[in-house]
Amino acid sequence: MKLEPENQTKRLLISFAHPDDESFGMGGVIAYYVERGVEVSLICATNGDVGTVDSEFMQDYDTIAELRLDELRCAAETLGIKHVMTYGYRDSGMMGTPENEHPDCLWQQDETVVVGKIVRDIRSIRPHVVVTFDPWGGYGHPDHIYMHRATTKAFHAASDPAQFPDQIADGLEPYQPAKLYYNKFPRLVVQMRIWQARLKGQNPRRMGRNGDMDMVAVLDHSLPAHAQIPVAAYRDTWDAASDCHASQLTPRQQPGLLERVQHLILRNQKFTRVYPEPNGHNRMEHDLFAGI
């Protein structure tokens, strides 16, 4: 689908929930495309203010939100992200927690309002490719699931002049991005983490810094891959961007055999293509902009 001349700068919009999602989830891919001249824009819907933060990181900040957004600024500069749109919602926390009932959290927001914000950004930036979470939100986080739903709806609504006509009155023309992808966890890495947890006597359903990552459910909800992007050459940039989010990192240790194997596995990052819908005969893509 040729939307613009081939020499037109390509644009990628990533629609995520928290400061750190962009680095932990797609740091290598972002660096890959920035090096190739792609304009990368990021939507970050929440301030990450319910995340667990050790007191040592709060010395120069009055609130967790200030810290997390400053870490996001560092990561965006490291990766070369051109535009960062922050919506300022409160982090929702996991299902069943008091944070998930807070009236200011993303999970409690009117979905039409949030879809409208994303539509506005799509019509303004006019991305060729949009990436967001899969239906399970990667690991079941409510904010991830919310952004999956809202972004998917916005992707299709942005081209419809009957949707959010006030934006058109403001000069934002309807626009249809060419492709929509969902980010995905590497299945083999998830399987290895489950095996590692069980070997250590840990519960693979209670992993991560906050014990809220169910790796068995992640595996159960894994979708097929339709595209893979080589990221091995961007490991240093990926790590540097992740290091910007120091308050959310588990202290690093000397990598063992399993960690070295995971690095070898993560030579490619895979995505599920949603639009255009695969017809069952498509070969694996090696560029999210293939066919544009």
C-alpha cells in the first residue's frame, strides 16, 4: 500500500502505558529504526506513579511521577525518539489492588476519551506503522490491556471522518496508517524463565520486581509471529535506554549461562501483524514497513 512517495520519511508510532515500556519492550527495535532514519513517536499513557521505587532514587524528586517521567526523558533521548506524548493518567496497578479502583487511574477512564487522544495523535503524526500491546497486555497488566484496546480502536477510527469530527474542524484530516502490529514476548525466553524459576524453587506465576508477572499465563496467551527485526547490533543502546529506568531495574548481576543464552535468543524481536490481517500464506516479514 503506497501512501506516500518512497523517499518520504517513514514514521512509527508506539502506543504504550508506562515509562519504561518503550525501553524494556522495544529498545532494540527503536534503535534499529532510528538509525535507518525512521521518525519514532511514543505515547506514554501513565506517569508510572504506582511503581515500586526505592528511597535512594527519590533524593532529587518530590513525587514518583516526576522521577519516572525524567527517566522516560533520558530513555527517549538515548533511543532517539522524536516525539513523546504523555497523557498523565495514574498508573492502575494490577487487578484486585486498591490502585486499580482509583478514579484517576487509566483503567477507570472513559475509553472514548482516551481513544480520541490517540486518534488525535495519529492524525497529527500520520504514522505509517503503529505498534501496541497484544490483547493480554504482555503479562496481564490492566494498563497494557487498556492501551491495547484503545489503540486498536483508534487505529481504525482515525480514518473515519465521522469519528471525532471536532478534530477535523481543528484541521486534522482523517488518516489511515498502513499497518498495525502487537509487540510480543519471545516464547523461548518465556519458557526458559519458567524453567529457571522452577529450578530455583520459585513460582513462575509470581515473577518480576513486584511479583506480579505470571509467566505461565504469558506463554498461554502468546500470539503467532509475523515479523521479526534484528536487534543484536543494538544491545548496547537497548541496555543504555533500559538503564535510564534505574528505579525499575532489579540490580544486575554477572550474567550466567542462562542469561547469555537469552541474549543469543534475543537477536530478533518478533511482532504479531494485525492489519493488514495475515492470510495464512504470508512469509515472515523482516521489516515493519515492508510493502509501504
